[in-house]
Amino acid sequence: QKSRLASFREMCGGWVEAPRQLVSGFFSSASPLSPETIHRMEQFRTYMKIPYNKDNSTHEDMLLHYWEQCFPAEPLKTRESRQQLGFQGTDPASDFRGAGIFGLRCLMYFAISYPNTFRDMLQGPCTENQERYRFSIAGLNIIHMLSEFLGWGFKQTPQNPNLIRNLVHLLFESETDDAKVPKLKDLFDFADPGGPGNTEQNFYEIFCFSFLRLHREWYSRTSVAYMDFPDVLQDTTKRMQEILLSSSVDMEKIVASNVATNLSFNESIQDV
């Protein structure tokens, strides 16, 4: 039987895209997918597959920008120092092989859009009984979790069709209130003009919301260490499945929760 640590390492480093296509027939006839939605899903999945390339200066500049968001008062001295960002090793590119450059964009969105919450989570307490989790790799696992919910993960874990349909609606059929969140082009000087627009921002918001829940689950435990991460992620996954299966969940409530938490920047994370 695998140890929890071995399972965690496999979870972090073993992403392989398995071929699977969601089509409208997968869902009940009561809520079929439109050709436009199917097209947006295919476009977005392709967008998420773009790999991180450490030989690409734009990608490396984005990673440097991420460091500056995490440690604004501490210049990056060596490439090895980037392990302080909460990656597994000294070369973050190896951790991005599953999430690609999109994984870094998710982390950057969180850092720029909700800086109070982001820094509060990054600098979480570290005591004798509560270790800090590896921040960036935890975020990449959240992306993996959401991909699994869509049927796009390497494990191909069976999902509740209603959960998939609700998440598809949130990502591909919902509009984010422009008055509550900045436009991507105003957030990022590296914004991709060819990106999938509102779907991308919706994913970022759900990512932030989910990551907050993992953080709360971690620090709700009086004793927690690195090897406990798989258990924490499993409990976070179950909670997010419950939320996404709720008929009351919508993008407006998810964004409102993210905004409210950033204003208070404490452990009191709102439910939707």
C-alpha cells in the first residue's frame, strides 16, 4: 500500500492528460450543451494544455513577477530560491508540467486580485503542531481537482453528472459582473488577447474560492503536517463537490465571497 507521502508526490508530479471529450449527449436531455458551449469547452481545454517553457522569456518573466507578488521586499537572488514559493523542488518548471502556464496564471490572478487574502494564506502560521503546506503546489492541486470535476484529469475519476453540468454552466455559460472584478487586460500586463475571455476569469474565481477552502481545512486541524496534505485535499474535494452540486451556487456568490474575504483577510471564509 502506498504511503500518504508517495501518493502526494504522485498527485503533484504525475499529471498526464488522458484523452476524453465531453459532448452534449453526456448530459441529460433536459440540459443539453449548445454548440457554442461545446466550442468554448474545447477552446478552453486547449488553452489549459499550453506547457510552461523555462526557455521562454515571457514565461520566466511571469514567474519572476509571481515571486515579486509573494515576496515584494525580497529580491530573487538565485533560481534555487524559488523553492520558497512552495514548489516541490528548485525548478518550478517540473511542477508546471501538469498545469502548464495556465497554472502560473491562476496563482498570479489570485495574488493580484485578492492580495490581502493571498498574503495571509501564504504567510500562514507555522507552529510546532501546524506546519505550513507547500503553497504553490497546493494551488496546482486545486487546478487538478477542478479538472477532475470536468472529466479532464489524468485519473478519470467518475463524477456526478449534475456536478459536471453545474460547473460547465458556471465556467462556460455564466457572465462575471464587471463591476465586481477587474478585467483581465487591466490585471495582467501579460494577458493573452487570444484567451477564452470570461471563461478564463470564471475559472480563476472558482480557483481562488476553492483554494481558500483548502486553506481553511488545513488550519482547522490542531495538528497538521506535510504528509497530511492528501487527506486535507480529499476533504476539500468533498466540500467543493457539495458546493458545486448546490442549486444556489452561482458566479455572483462566488465572486462576492472572494471579495468579502479579501476585505477582511482572515480565516472567516464565507459559504455560498
